Amino acid sequence: MKKLMATLAAAAIAFGGCSSSGNSGASGESAVVSAATTALTIGLTYVPDIQFAPMYVAKEKGYFAEEGLDVELRHHGAQEALLGALEAGDEDIVFAGGDEMMQGRSEGIDVVDWATMYQQYPVTLIVPEDSDIRTAADIKGRKVGLPGPYGENYYAMLAMLKSQGLTEEEAGIQYIGYTQAAALEAGEVDAVIGFRNSDVTNLETAGISVRTIDMVEGGLPLVGVGLGSLGRSLDANRDAYVKVLAALDKAVAFAQENPDEVLDIAEKHVPALADAQARVAAKTTLERTLELYTGSDAFGSQNAEAWEAMSAFEADNGIVTAQVPAKDAYVELAN
């Protein structure tokens, strides 16, 4: 665990006015940083993208620094293992699916999810607006595309098939890589499984009118994107992680009120947002992403019933070789 204890204010003066690591807000204001800071690296499990806007905002506006945190945001490479850097000690926190972290735990990685960011599971069934598919039951005998047999799309697909009593063959499941828009537009598949915040927006941007359909009545037995750390890191830095939540809570609230300024901040990480059309699509993705954070009174709170349901689901569907007790996979840090 990497920790950096900043010098006390008096010592800072003695060393020529050196200051502890802080961030300047988008308007140029200096963030207030506590005398002692904790250095943390947060792993973002995808390339720079508008979906990570709350992280960018918390750093740019100084919300992390105000909590006494010196945060580095680290995006993962395309071929990088989801939890590899966390396990190696190169990251203190990972931003990943609760379902993925539970699977990692089953493989011997002592990862503990300590906050659920997406209070709504982000995966959905997507069909053309004029499709006669109205419910998940209607996929029998059709063709349904998703990237591959891995990750949140795949887990959601398994839950949908189980709820309908269907096999992959009966539902015409096809692994098509990240070609949802092209496959749906060309009629190569009748439906795709994707993310309601990003994939739906991408399809609409491509000129394809679509609808979303609930995959399981009553909701998927899965826990969405959250923040996780190795058990020993959580034990050593619990107070710091509570502060991470406080900073991100402020960032989400700011993003909800100031979407255009957030796009300006995100553009520093995603230069493509300088394009007017890309910016319009990104704003829609941002709005839909922020909606995923809602649904609970406490920011980042955990749902015990959802974790128990997912524990059983992953064991029943062979996602884990042995059931991971829910009580071992998560803790509650939200207030």
C-alpha cells in the first residue's frame, strides 16, 4: 500500500513554501488540502471515456484533495487483466463490476467491494424500435448478439436465459465482439445485449432507433459497478476510502448540475469530445450514466439482498467454481 504523508504546514514553509499535492478546479481555484495526504491510485477498467466523468471531476475540481487525498487515475490497457494491477499492488482501488469482483475472489484474489456506484445494473436487452420483440420471452428462436462469453453482458445474458428457461442455442446467442450497431443495423441479429448508458447512445448516434427491454422480471440478480480493494488495503485505509466516497458524491452532484462544464473537464482526457457530434453523444451518455448512481439514500451503499442473490447466481451458473459467501465479498462503507 502506497502512502505519502505530506509535511506539516510549518515544515512546508521551512522548505521554501512547498505545498502538498493538490488540484486546481476548472475555474482555477486552488483546492484546500489537509496537512497529511494519502496517495491512492484508482484503476479505471476501460480507456478514457465520459462514463468516468465523476472521477475526472473529483480530481479536477479538487474534491479528492479537499478530503486529504492525492489520487492518480489509471486507465487499463486493452489486454490488461481486470484485477491484475490491483493484485500486483499497482492500484489501491479498482472501479469494476461487483459481479466481476466476486468472480475474481473465487479465483483467489482477496478483493472486497466496499461501495456500489451503479445502484442500477447497467446492462439491458436492446432491440430496434419497430421490432416485434416486446419481452425477454420473445427472444426464443431469434438471434441475440453480445461481445463474448465474459463480463457483465454475459452475466446478464445467463440470468435472462435462466429466467426464461432457454438455452443459448434456443435464444440464438451469438458472440459478435463490439459490433452491436453494425450487426443490428444489418439485421445480422434481432437484438443485442449492451449497456443502457453507452451502447444505447452509440446506436442512436448511428441513426438506429431502439428500445430497451428488461431482461429479468424483478431485476437482474447482479450487482453493478463499484469500488473494490484488496482486503489488507481496506483494513489499512478504511478512513481514506470513506473520503473517496465523499469526494465522488460531490462530483456526481456537480456533474448533475453542470453537464457542459463536465464535458469540458472530460475533454482533457477524451480529446475526441472536441468534435461537436461526439460531444452531443457524450452528453447523453453522461446523463444516462449519472442516472445509474441513483436509487439509494446513501451514496455508494450496498444491498445485502442483491449480494446474496448474486452469490447464489454465480455458483448456479458456473461463473465461480465454488460459491463465494456474500459476507466475504463486500463491506458497507457508505453512511
